[in-house]
Amino acid sequence: MFNTIFPKIHKEGYKFLAISILTTFIVLIFSKFLGSILIIISFWVYYFFRDPDRYSINDDSYLVSPADGLITDISEKSGPEELRLENTTYTRVSVFMNVFNCHVNRVPTSGKVEEIYYKPGKFLNASLDKASEENERNFFKVKTNNNNEEIIIVQIAGLIARRIVCDVEQGQNLKQGERIGMIRFGSRVDIYFKNKKVLAKIGQNVTAGESLIASD
């Protein structure tokens, strides 16, 4: 119960929480009203960087959601040209995270991280389709354990987000639902895959590491 009410936070959150708490104490000396507002902001900072445990299905015939949020697009797209996959057609599922969603991202299936590529860019609204081509983003190419297929996960910074955090390394083996990083303050995650039946629907709210996106 305690961990549900007060979940642990991602390591990226400690410095922001410390700054927020310190600022709150200083401001409270001069203004209880402004200090009260900063207390609320401190609670929000803690809430934003929460990193609760998640429990995946542990079945690699399924893909689980890489992010908490709202599915805003399911379509057939060319693969990212940054990974030299522009001549290959994939199914792309986009998950938009607002500032109230948990922002820790997870790998949809067990596999090996074959490639990681970071590309700086703009900070357009992450819900816009052109954000996948123009915004700051981080690409993961993962070869799955069960059928050696490749899936692509793309972290896309948003209008407010200014930092993509990667917690894994190239060549690392991951289990389904393991953490791969986070994006600070509102953003989007795309997942590209082939030869699978889509289970998710546009407008569906999903949970990273748990909600089923597709199956063999």
C-alpha cells in the first residue's frame, strides 16, 4: 500500500525534486501564499517522476505498450530513415504522454538492443504527426528473442519536453517490460513492427509494460 501511494521515482527526478523543495522552503520564509503554491508544485514534480513497478505478461508473442498514455495513431508507415529503414513498411502505433502520465518508457518485448541513435531536433507538439520527423528523438532497434524480428521504439520529445533520457546500452539484452528510459515533461513514443495483429485501438489509454499492443 505504501509503495502504491508513494512510488519510487526515476533517478532523473531527484535533482528536480531537491530544487523544488529547497525553493519552497526559501519562499515560505517570505510568503506563505507563494510557498503553498510551490508545495503543490513539489508534489507534482514527485508525481511526474514516479517510477512504479509494472508486471508484464512475460509472453513474447505479444508486444506490450512502451509508454503510459493515449494511443493517437495506428497506421502503416515507412521505417525511420535514421536507421536506414525508409524502404521497409511497418505498422506504427503512437502513444502520446501528457504531463500527468508516468513518463518511464519500457521495452515491448524481450530482445537485444541492436542499435541506439539519438537525433536532436525541434520541440513541436508531440501529438502532431510531423513531430516524428522534426522533433528531438531517440531510436532503439531491438531484435526479438522469439522470432528474431526487429521492432523499433522511438522516444519523441514534445512541446514542453527538453530532454530524452536513455537508460540502456547498445548490445544489452532486455526482458519484456524492462525500463529503457524516460522523456521529461510531455512527449510521445512510437513503436514500429511487422507481421503482428494489432490489438490496441485509437483513443485507448494504455499502461507501459502491461497493456497489450499487438500479438503474433
